[in-house]
Amino acid sequence: DTTVKQNPRYKLARVGKPVNLICSQTMNHDTMYWYQKKPNQAPKLLLFYYDKILNREADTFEKFQSSRPNNSFCSLYIGSAGLEYSAMYLCASSRLGGYAEQFFGPGTRLTVL
Amino acid sequence: QEKVQQSPESLIVPEGAMVSLNCSFSDSASQSIWWYQQHPGKGPKALISIFSNGNKKEGRLTVYLNRASLHVSLHIKDSQPSDSAVYLCAVSGGSGTYQRFGTGTKLQVVP
């Protein structure tokens, strides 16, 4: 099974409220990624876990948090949503990091009002 | 930071045509280049990858990598309406821990 699951598929949030997105995979992949995708833009890497080590991009360091309680699950947490967070959030996993194929979930579409 | 640029932004071709998609990147130390296909409402799916200078063929797909010019191209032979999708180029970082993506090329194959 090469499925990556994301929940929820759609999320409506109010400005200033927290948002928590969930991703799971059963392929025993060591690396899990979160991307933000806006229309006509490239998927932007937000952060990734290599095993239990979290790596966050410098320009989004303070905007997103994450946890990986076990190998299969990874969350993306926004403490206080702003309008600029409205986007598609894609989760992916891979074995051996960036050299290998990434398996993507279907994404969560977040709308902040 | 690695920059990945794709062209064209969009492309409409008749069924059966050969399709050529381009991708340029900025880091000559990039180890691998991947092409992903994304259909509406779904996550990207890996199609083909290349690590060494030269070309690689898989079925109707051929990818060419020229490290000297920092350019990679994907060619789809005998295109089908089911090939209609967004194609994303991704380049692994020098450390190999992540991939950087381009903005994609939207392909439409009309019957």
C-alpha cells in the first residue's frame, strides 16, 4: 500500500484561530514532508521530519509547528491562522530523503475567513 | 536556495502529438531530478527520475539531463487525453534531504 492519507480534506478556519492538519502513511518511510501550494505557485516546502528530527525552512520557521508522535503520523499546526494561510497543504513521505520518490497525499484545502 | 523554473506554463496539443516540457535549475550539485504528474484533486505522483547526465526512457516517457547547462526535459510520445495534467519538476537539494519544485506545466491533450 503506497497511500498517504490526509485529514481533513477541507478545512474552514477563522482568522486568529488554530489549525491542525493530520497526515499518515503505512510505508514505514523515514521522512515526511509538508508543502504549501497556492495557485500558480510551486509547492513550497514548509518543514520535514527525518525520523524524529524536525527541519523547518527559515522563512516559515515561526509560522508552522509540527509533531511526529510515531513513524506513521505527522501533523502540521498553525497557532493563529491569517488570511495568507489559505492554500492547499500537501503531505508527502519518502525513504532516503530527497533522492527518492516522494509519495503524496491528496492534500487539505484550508480556507481562512 | 535552489531555484527551479519550468516552461512553458501551459500547453495544448492534439492527441498523438509529442510533448516536450522543460526545467532549469540553479544548483549544479543537485543529485537527482524527478518529474511528477498531478491530476485535479489529487496529489502529485512520481513519473520518472534521472541522476546521471544523458537520457533515460521508460515507456512513452524520455527524460534528458544536461548538467552543464543545468537543464532537464521530459518528452511524452504519442500523448493521450489521460496525460492531461500538471507536470512538476523537482530537484533534490545538495544535501539530499529534500526536493525543490518548479511551478509546473499544465498540459491539455485534446482528442
